[in-house]
Amino acid sequence: MAQALYRKWRPLAWDEVVSQEHIIQTLKNAVAGDRVAHAYLFSGPRGTGKTTAARLLAKAVNCLADDRSRRPCNECAHCVAVNENRFMDLIEIDAASNTSVEDVRDLRDKINFAPSQGRYKVYIIDEVHMLSTAAFNALLKTLEEPPPHAIFILATTEIHKIPATVLSRCQRHEFRRFPLGEITRRLNDICKSENIEADPEALTLIARQSSGGMRDAISLLDQLASTGGKITLQTAQTVLGTATSQSVIGLVQAIVEKSPASGLHEIHHALDGGADARALARQVVEYLRGLLLIQLGNGEQVEATADVRTQMITHARALPTAEVLRMMRAFNAAASDPRGGWAPSLGLELAFAEMLETPQVAQIETGTAPRPPARSPAASQPEQSPARTQPVTSQTPAKSTESAPQTSAITFESVVKAWKQVAHLVKAKDTNVAALLNSSKPLEIRDGILLVAFASDILQEKFNRPESL
């Protein structure tokens, strides 16, 4: 039976671990200085190297090399035994299947026995957050005062579920997600060594799909390599169920043009082609993030082909930043919502439909020129079909043009910069109105009118009261 690539390419030395230097250096120094703690807690997303670092530490503390700075040496009998999964003093426990207090008590009874081969008995408890409350309580005393020959390494993806009493007894290390470039480089190295032909675009797609987890990325590469032949971008998209970038671009274009038919066509065309709905939503969010980076002046951070970049620049100019942020929130919710299994496209369709609606806005005159009196909501009802998105115009009392000179045009940038200051000044007169301003966001100035967005109908209605305006 062939060995899985993620196991075959698991780092065997400290220097092979990438993007976790803040942890690796600390552990290396602890081994070199003989200051290894009795209990560690490794937390972070899946596939970021927690178990790998735990195995390296177990190997290092039992290494027979005379020079501590060279441990693990991967040459002595103990290091070789760990690498071959036959070192008896390395005990790996899956907390997901050993959750009861009886399991922990059994471990506690056995821990007092001296090591069989090495200097230390190392217990690696994976997914430790799965332990029951009683099991955690049974583990506390052992964690606080373990035998001198025992070391505990707890690993978890959900540190918020670990009791504070356990956290206080461990040396904590937080593992980070791997950068996209680091994952791509690792995949490229594996392809060269394993004689796997793969297009760079396909490796980039695999890296993106892994969401920062190196193990997930290598597993996806292993899956694609088993199809035989060269791994192309099209092959990767078909096997992984991801949409082509053209579908994402078409969906965003439909939002720009406010075209429901074309947007729904893009969604269903991608899903009918084998795309996963949540994966498509993630790609839309990634594309929108690129638009945001371009709008904020960081376009060089966007990784895209020349054609896609050109389209992104066009969309970045066509969409206000506030609208891009609104779109990112909606599609991110669709990407992370596990519900809707009976209708996979529902989350995407709801997010798309929401983007076709105009957000609740209030219009405030900037004072560049006298405006006609505001029409009542009833008068404007026929033109504004959904009442909740109906804009309301505010106007200051008219002044004589002979006694009051025309004010210069107000730029939107100056409004954004002064928004908090305006709220602070208003607070001295009315704290409620100031609170409403703090809960709002300027969108743009259109024909001398400042458009202000609110998160809900209630806030908008309160702001549109005459005393507030």
C-alpha cells in the first residue's frame, strides 16, 4: 500500500518546518538548554503542524546525540524508532475517541511506570478539547505535577473550549496558517521529487483550497496525482469542484449591472459544471478581497493573471468601497453557512439577491446649493417600490442668497475624515443623534447630497425624524 504524501513528506527536523519560526525556535532553545516544560498546549487551525511539532519535540528530548543543539539527529536508535512509529515511549492519544474520565484515569495509572526505551515518556493528546469536563478534572492534577519522566503535549483546533484551569498549567503556542506562497513552494518541491507534472495555476488553486493548511494542500495534491497524467488547472477545477474565475467575474458583473437573470445563470452554470456552492462563494469573497486591495492602493498583493487583473481594475472602479465590503459580508456568510444542504445554491442565491437591493440610506444635503423641499414618503412611494430602501431628503432652513454666500463644494473624503468629529460635536447637543451617526456610514456624495447607510430600518427611521435631521 502506498504511503500518503502528507505522511511521507512530514518534516523530520526542526529546519524543515516552515512559517512557524516563532514556535520552533522556542522549542529548539528549550531542548538545547535542557529547559523543556512538563506540559505544552499547541493550538491553531488544522494542518498547520501541531502534531508534527509535538513529534519533533518528543524525538528531540529522547535523542541520544551528545550535542543538544543537534537534537533530533535522525540518526540514533531513538530517532529512527520515532520516525518508523515504533518508539514505545511516544504515546499518541486521540481525545475524540477517548473522551471519558475512565480513559484519563487509565492514562494516569500508567504514567507512573518508567520509560521503556528513552529518557521521557511523551503523551501527545490530539483534539484535547473533545475531553469531557470530568476527564479534564481528572487530568488536572497530573498536568500540574507529572512524574519527572513524563511530558504532556496537548493539541487542539478549538482553544476556546479548553478550561482555564488546564490553560494555566501548560506552556501555550499558537500555530498560524501557512501563507499561500509557502504552500505553493512546498507543493512544487513535492511534485519535482515525486515526478508529478502540474501547472503552476493548478498548484495555486490547490493552495487556495487548503485555506492555509499544509496537510490539506498535500492531501489534495495526492488526490489529483492519483487521476494520472498532468495536473492542469481544468483538471483541478473539475476534481475539486471549484468554479472557473470567469464564473466569479460574471457574477460580480451581474451585480454591477443589477442583472438578476445573468447572475443566477452564472451561479447555476458553475454548479451544473460540478462547482461546490460554498467553494464558489469563497472564490467570490477572494475576488472581492482583490477589488478591495486595489481600491486601497495595494493592488500588487493581488495574485491574478493579466486578463483577470484588468477585469478586477474595471470592477474596482465601478463599485464603491462600501458596496464591496457589503458584498464580501454577504458571500462570506454563504461560504461559512453549513445549512441549506437540501438546496446547495440557496446561500449563493440569497447573497446575490441581497446585493441587488439598495441599502437603507438617508440623504443629507451638504450645503453646496439650495435644494427643493423634500417630498413626503407617501409622495415618493410609487417610485420607490420597497419602502424600507426609500431615501429621505433632509434640508436646512433656506437662507437669503444675498446675505449668505455660496459655500464651496464638499468632497466625500473630507466628510469621511470628519465623520467622527461631527458625531462628537453633535453629542454636545443630542446624544441620541450622535449615537445614530456612530452607527452609520457615509457612502458617497451624489448631486450635492450625502448618502448615509444604516444597518437596519429602525436606525434609519430614527435618523429621519425631523428633530434628528
